[in-house]
Amino acid sequence: MDAKQELVGQLAALMPGMVEEIARIVGDYRISRELSRERCGLERKVSAFLAARKIDGLSPKTLKNYREMLSAFAAKVEKPVTRIDTDDIRGYIAYLAQERGLKDSSIQTHINTLRSFFSWLDQEDAIRKNPMRKIKSLKLDKFQARRPLTPEELERLRDGCRSYKEKALVEFLVSSGCRLSEVAGIRADQIDWRERSVEVLGKGGKRRVVYFSVRASLMLRAYIEQRKGGEALFASSKAPYEPMSPRAIERAVETVGVRAGERRRIHPHLLRHTFATNALHGGMDLTVIQHLLGHSDPKTTMIYAELRPDAVKYAYERVIA
């Protein structure tokens, strides 16, 4: 029995005596049965994509972000992966903007994730046509998104700190240039107080030595002396004083930013960016900055060397005027 006959039979059972009428109505339609494996195909493809990216060496945090965004997409679209078209993608982007109220930068992250996912499906010959080909990236103000803190903003951020813990966290981040994950992994007994340095574990399991300022050293000592316990450099305030998670550090920095009256979100990577920009404008060699940041590719460090009007003026007055 084909799908059409099965449907007629099921409807006739619900409406006895109307078999001929039902058969006439569905006669001109092409009816196929959607298999359960097709309905869950998108979720399975997402799992396969994440597994492939894990083999490629993506970090657990990136994989987690991919999983959350693609799961949200699958829950909203609810279509077999082979039937998703460009209109579905556009509808989802509109949903992110209008119903979820996401900022353009966050929407662009979703677009980038979907582009990566569907490009992988295309390469794997899992789809006939890539629905992301006609989806353009949003026009973002990249400079504003990456703009480091000005000296005035940094001072306001310092004024927004209420405890030695917050002061130590802000000063260490902005003077060391450490990544969030690196800061979360430091133990207090690893600190070389004389050299104001510490060895951190960076991306790819690579270790390097970073340094921190005199101000950071003073704030760290004051914080460690007054806290109740903990082996981590930045530990939880409550017993058993476990190391602060990366997310907890993020929240702490963001809270200070809100308290300081900053309109944009203040996060650890912004302080890392501020460190690099200040180092560059202060005359530090780009290769040294690359080492301190733990960049394996100098092109990544070159992001901080982009010419801005104030940077051009600074360089001119320093050398010529």
C-alpha cells in the first residue's frame, strides 16, 4: 500500500461513507511518508558536524557555543536538513533580531556558525544546495567592536571596583594580556612575586611566561592576604574556595563594568585587547607583543596594528614633531 492509499484509508476510518470523496480530493496530490529518520536528520547532522570539528581541534568552549546555536536553529526550523532553504535561514535571522532581540554582533555569530555548518554539509555531499550562499554578512562596525578602553574608561573601571579581588582581577587582566582560560588556570603558588611573572598554559598546551604591573602586584597581595582560602590565584569567596570558573570571572568583570557606568559590555578579552593596544602605542616591538599574547601567527597580532587617526598622530608626534 502506498502513502496515498494509506492516508485515504485512515481518513475514511474517521469519516465513514466518504471514501470516494476523500479519494477524489487527494487524487491530484503527490503524497509521500516522511520517515522518522528524516525528521531527526538535522539533529544527527549537527552531532556529526560537532564530532568532525572536535577532531579538527576546536576548543570545548567553541564546540559548546556551536552546539547551543545549532540546537536553537534546529528547534526553531524543525525541517529535514535536505529541505532547508534560504528563506528558512532568512526567517531564522529575522527571528533572532525581532523576537530574541539580539544585537547585530550576536546575530553575525549565528550566521557564521550556520555558514560553517552548511559549508560542511555541502562538502560532505549531504545537501544538494547550500542555503547560506545567498546570505550576506551584516555590516558591523568592527573598529567599535574591537575598540580598546581609553585611559579615562580604564580609570572609571578601576573606580567601579569595590573589593581587592575585583581590583586585582582588573589590574592583572589589563597588565598581563592573559586569555580568560589562562587566568582561570593559575594557582597562587605559581606567582613569581620578585619578577612579577607567572607561567600560563595557553592554546594548544603551549606554556609561556607573562608579566604583570606593580599596581597589579599590590592589588593581588592585598587580595590574597584578606581572603579566607583557596589555592587558585582567583578563588571562590565561599568554602571550599574552588577556582573561579571562566564564566564567573566574566561575570565579575562585567559587573564592574556596569557599576562603572560603561554602556558597552566589559569582558576579559577587551582588557586583553587594551593591554595589546597600549603596549603597541607605547613602542613595544610587535614580536614581543606576539609572544606575550601567545599568538602563534603574527597576523593575529597585526589586528592591534591597524592604523587609527589617533595612532597616526601619536606616531608622527613621537618621531617627527
